[in-house]
Amino acid sequence: MKLDTWLPLYRQICDDFGFDPEQDIRSANLLAGILGERSAMNFGSVRAGVPKTVLLCGGSSGLADELSLLRIDGYVVCADSATTIVTEAGIRVDMIVTDLDGIVEDQIESNSHGTIVFVHAHGDNIRAVQKYAGRFTGPTVGTCQCPPPANLFNFGGFTDGDRAACICAELGARKIVLAGFDLENPSNKEGKSRDVKKRKLRWAKVVMDQLVRDGVGFVPAGKSEFLA
């Protein structure tokens, strides 16, 4: 998603949730300072490796059951907490998109074995960026939701799931197979308001609808030829 499409949505989201854009900028600058030039270098190297069709795993409560019914053969992307479920199922993860509120140690471990990780900075995760961002020693790219500083990227997206879809689209994916996605019934997460999560997922749908208008197709995992 281009910035001139995303930023008006971002301003509406800030108004809806009362977010402070200055805190987003602070977090983005912090992440840019930690990752430095390797963020931009890693993004350049990953672009050629993403196929036209990818499997994108979200963190809904039904993900493990969905995975147990599938034989997966292709490029696998995980949105944050889905990483733990997918790796526990014995499936190799090719890309992780995270704002560092899942089990980050599992993401760091995958990254150390070559999984590309897109680490996201926003105003609510400054402490997590300080604690974890420098521990990703494998290929790592920084993203943000405000106008990006040098070496960070903003391809749109609000939650880890729809942001991952935006990143995949930017990298050339045109068919995104969805597993573990439920935009109506968010999974419970300790310390997180379910009602707030529902509001966030409504914005996630807005973002994904825009990607559809831009030519990206979304297919439920059980209906895709990508999986048998």
C-alpha cells in the first residue's frame, strides 16, 4: 500500500483510538537507530525471494486445528504470535511480521536460522523495541506506521495480520492464502481488551479490502490449490 493511501487511514485510526503520532515517531526513530542500515539492506535481499502465492498465518484460536488438516508446500508467513503455533507444528516459517507482543524468544530463534523478520515500531511498544530489537541477529527489517525515518519502511497495515498482507503485496505476492484469521472473533490475550481488539480488526478489514482493490486476492486455506 502506497503512503498516500495509507497515511489518511492512519490519521483516522489515531483519531479513533486516541493514539499520539509523536509516540509512533519516537518508537520508529528508536528502531531505526537499533537496526541501522542492515534494515534497508535486508529488505533489498528479501524482495526476490517472495513468490506470487504465500500462506499467511494469523493468531486466531483455530490456527492449530487448521494446520493439522493441511499439507503445506510453499512460502509461509506468520503474524506475530502465530509463529509459536506454526513452529510447534513442525512447519518452517519463511517470514515473521511482529510488533513484539507474542512469544518473542520463538521469533528470535527462527530469525537466527534465517527467517526474515519484519519488526514493527509503534507508540505502545517502545519498551519492547528497546528490549528485543537488537537481539534479532538474522535478516531483519524495520517498519513503522508513521512517515518512516531512514532505513525503516511503511507499507501500510495496522495489526500484525493485515500489515503482513501489505508487506507480502509489496514484495510481489498476488494471492494470499489465509489460515488462523478471524476478523470477527479475536482470540483472548492476557492484558488486552477484547473490545479494543475487535475495533482493531475492523480496521484490519478496511486495509485488506483496499489490498483487494489493488489486485491482491485472499483465499481461505481450505479452499486453496496451494495446499493439499
